[in-house]
Amino acid sequence: MNDTALSADCIFCKIGRKEIPAKHIYDDAEIFAFDDIHPQSPTHMLICPRKHLVSLSDADDADAAMLGKMLLVAKRLAGERRLSAGYRVVINNGAEAGQSVDHLHVHVLGGRAMRWPPG
């Protein structure tokens, strides 16, 4: 689904519309971000486009600026959380990559040492 509007039944779209409670940490016309309710590190934030894209595979050239903005929001939020020792930025694309919600989102994880490989 490559829709310009939020999806009626998507949990992240509902969070973006504030129909489902979440700890919102960033909101603008294109992007919203909130703390993950099942954190995998001391800091675990999710950054989502308001445009409903199921995954990164659904993005196209018209989404380039929005995708770049998502990374800049990740940088800004990491700075606000004082993750100066480092943080990880992750996009899971598809079920085999661990994507569990069908709405494109960026994970920002920090506050502990990360291992490699991650999976």
C-alpha cells in the first residue's frame, strides 16, 4: 500500500493520530516518533512517516526527502537523549528481517553496547 494518507487499521497510523496512547517524542506534518513499548535497549525510539508505507520496499523517489528527514530526526532524538557514546539506527524490511508492524519505521536504540552481527 503506497497511500498518502494514514491507514484506518494500522496500529502506527492510530498512534500517529493519537487514537492509541504512546509517549510521543516528536511530531510534525510528515513524521512522528514515540518510545517503543517493548524496548530492546535502555533507549528505544520509533520514527514513522505519517504517509502509510508498509515497508521501505514501498518507498519511491518521491519519498527521498521524507526518508532523509527520518534519519535527521533520529540524529536529533539521539542527541536529546544524550546517546553520545553511540546508537543504532535500524529499519527492518519484511518478515524475515523481523518487521512486525506493517508500517515503515526506524528504530533508534542506545544506552548500552551493541553487538555485531545483530541477528
